[in-house]
Amino acid sequence: MLGGGIAWRLIPKALPPCSTTFGYFARWRDAGLFAWINHDIVMADHERVGREDSPTATVLDSQSVKTIESGGPRG
């Protein structure tokens, strides 16, 4: 069963073997490289459109926060 992404057999043959490719991915993921890249891209885009690079406030409304129908504690 495929959980997400593409099946390893569909990766182009010009790339290294699956174990090597996944090894690099796992090391980068565990080191936080993807989160760091994403953060830098978001900050650059904020600056590009003239906003501050880091937000100072957040707005939550009833559509943003989902609760149970009865509104009471559950569990």
C-alpha cells in the first residue's frame, strides 16, 4: 500500500538506488532542513509583498477552531 508520494519503482532510473535516496531524505528531514527551507521561503515572500518577515498577531474565529457539537469536555 502506498502511503503518500510516489512508488519507489516510479522514480527515474537515473537517480541513485531507493535506499540511497531515502537515506539522504531521512537525514535532511531529521536535521530539520526542510522546515528551515520552508521558513526561509515564507519569510522571503513576506518581505517581497511588503509585510514584516514574522507575524506579530494571529486571528482565530469559529471557523478556525473546530470543537465538538455539544461544546463540553469530551473524552
